[in-house]
Amino acid sequence: MTPPPQGEDFLLPPEMFADQAGGTARDTHRYAFFGYEPHGSSGDRLVDRLAAAAPQGRAAMEALAATYVDGATPGGDGFVSDPRSLAAPLGDFVAIAQGLRSATLVHPAWLEKLRRAVAGMPGDPGQWLAAADYAFQIDRAWQSCFALTILPGYHPALMNDLERMLWLDHAIRMGLTAVPGADEIAAAELTPAQSLALAGATMVLPATIFPLPPAVTGD
């Protein structure tokens, strides 16, 4: 994971990120990075509680994260302990993302592979991307990532799975498009630089809680 590249909610300016195709980072950063976007009403999200606790120090944030993880409620509104157990299509995201990210990334072949994988999922991608429950489960995955990031080493395999799931959500939204007048999807018209950036997109973390306050050590 890396600090976000632009805007008030980000930690570093876009000029610090180089475009491998020789352009500016401003041309490709929205493909190369994916970050948290709240869905629906704020409610009592972990990210908001962590931001409120940040002035109290790292220990307070770690306690909140640990409580969130310990209160895992599979199928509920808390910590996602196993993304593969989520209802379709999200339960398939980790395996599909692994297959896409382990493949040789050649433009535009990898976008077609992404299109075929999504077309093979149950239901209409346009409908489930817009569904409230889909957004809710994606939000849960983000909260779970924040908790695990604050508790490094707790469950690295799960953190990797959640990152893959969220990357695929980003790849679908940025790399595919609906075909007008038809119930199907097509690969978006991306430049080679945009395609490469999307294939290797990096998760970014909200500046409201990261970087974490320094740990306090005893005398």
C-alpha cells in the first residue's frame, strides 16, 4: 500500500509519482491507485472512529481496531473474516483477482481476460455494481483493511485477500463499460499506460488516519 497521490484527502502530490509511459502522473493516477470512498450514510464506520481517536494516540486506535476484529460477525455488518464466504459475485472476487494478477500483463489482452471473467459471473454486472448490498459489502472490506493495517502482522493472508477483492472492484469500474443497447459489457478504451496502471493499481489509505501516530514505548 502507498500514500494517496492527490487532493486534500491524500498525503503526497501527484508530481511524486512517475508515469511509466512518459506522461504525467495526473494522466494515470486514477487508474494506478484506488482508495476508500464512503457509501451511504456515515453511520458508525470504523474509519470515522479511528479518525476521532487519532489525537489520543496509536494505542487508542489499536484498541478500536482490535475490538472491531474480535467482533467479527460473518454475514453481518462487521469485520470480513473470509471474503470468499460473501455472496456472489463478491465471493468469487479473490480467486478471479489472483488469476488476473498472476497472468502476464499485456495490453489489451488482460482487459479482455477481465471482461470474460466478469461476464461469467452470475447476474448483470451493471445491476450488482449499483446495488446497495454490494456497496455495503465493499465498505465492510475497506473497514476490515483499515483494522488489519493498524494491527500489522495479525492476518497478512486475509489482508492480501481483501486487497485483491478491492482491486478487482476498482478494475471492473475503470476497465469495463456497458455496451449501449445490449445486456453486455466491453473492455474500456484505455491507453497502454492506463491499462498497465490499472493492472498494477495500488491501494491507498486515507490521510485522516494514516500515517499512524508513533508508538509509545515504555521507559
